[in-house]
Amino acid sequence: MIKPLLKGLSITFKYIFKKKFTVQYPEERRELPPRAKWLHILQRHEDGKERCVACMLCASACPTEAIYIVGEENDLYNPVSHGERYAKVWDLDLGRCMFCGYCVEACPEEALAMTDEYELAVPTKKDLVLHKEDLLVPPGTPPVHTWLGFYRNEPVAAHPVSRPKELHIEFEEYLKRRGPKEENE
Ligand code: SF4
Ligand code: SF4
């Protein structure tokens, strides 16, 4: 009887003066690892245009069908994105999402990223559905690295964030060649 008690007390005294692991949340918060994958964001290019081109690859890659996108053709003279299309609707159902990051891996434009924002509790299930307006970062927000290669064990700096910029020069050239917008367009 006394032996187990002493054994228990010895463990208590062993840890009593050691550094505490308990964090007094929410007053205190632990710093999350750099690759923490929580709330999604939709990113913009440096010129403010949206990175998403409504290719649907993220929605196709999602194992829980948590992403719903409706694409629309860009107005060539006032495009929303750098591609032919942009996402008119980009919804994410956090109630279905399991934060696997497959959607981010699938995105060819680095339009989609995941942040360390983990406080996602909402009063109703309906509030778990987030819309483009909730996820799109304001113009001027510097793009964050989307950790391409997360599942391939590549170094984090293997792919530059601004990679798509050069890819879209052709589109700008196309607009120049096309000339001014016609009245009846
Ligand atoms: S993190 Fe995974 S489950 Fe969540 S939306 Fe992306 S692919 Fe779907
Ligand atoms: S977020 Fe990326 S993968 Fe998804 S539709 Fe937009 S460009 Fe395509």
C-alpha cells in the first residue's frame, strides 16, 4: 500500500521543479509548427489579381468533397485573375474538411494556402460553410508559400511563391495585340 504511494510521490517530485508543459489557453498560445495546416486562404498576385483561375483541381483532389467552385470567363479588359477564368463562387465546407492539404498540393497557381488559424468554432453547421469573400486575402497581402512538395519531402524553398508571374506574360501580350475594347463587346 505504502510502496505504490511513495512511487507515485517520487514521480510527482521528479517533475515538480521541471519546466511546465501546460499552456494557459486562451491567454497563452503555443507557437505552431511552420507547416501547420488549418484555415485556408485564397491568395492574390502582387498586382492584386486573384490567383485562382477556377481550374477545379483542388475540388477534384479533395477526398471529402468540401470545395464547391463556379468558374466564370474573365472580361479580357478587366480580368479578375490572370487566366481565362476566375472563381465566381469558391466555397469551403469546414464541416467536411479534414485539413489534409491535398487541395493546396493540387493547386497549380499557388492560389490556395493553409494558415495556422485553428480557432474555427462557430455556433451553427451553416456557419461552417465559408465563401470566397471570407477566404480571399485583401489586395497587397504578400503571398505565402503553399508548401508545394509537402508530401514529396522536398525542401520548403524549392518552389518560389511568385512562380506564375512569368507564365502570364503571354496573356498580357495577347491583350496588347488584341487592341482596344470594342463598344459592342
Ligand atoms: S484540406 Fe483536404 S479535406 Fe480540406 S478542402 Fe482541402 S483537400 Fe478537402
Ligand atoms: S484554388 Fe487553385 S486548384 Fe482550386 S480552382 Fe483555384 S487555381 Fe484551381
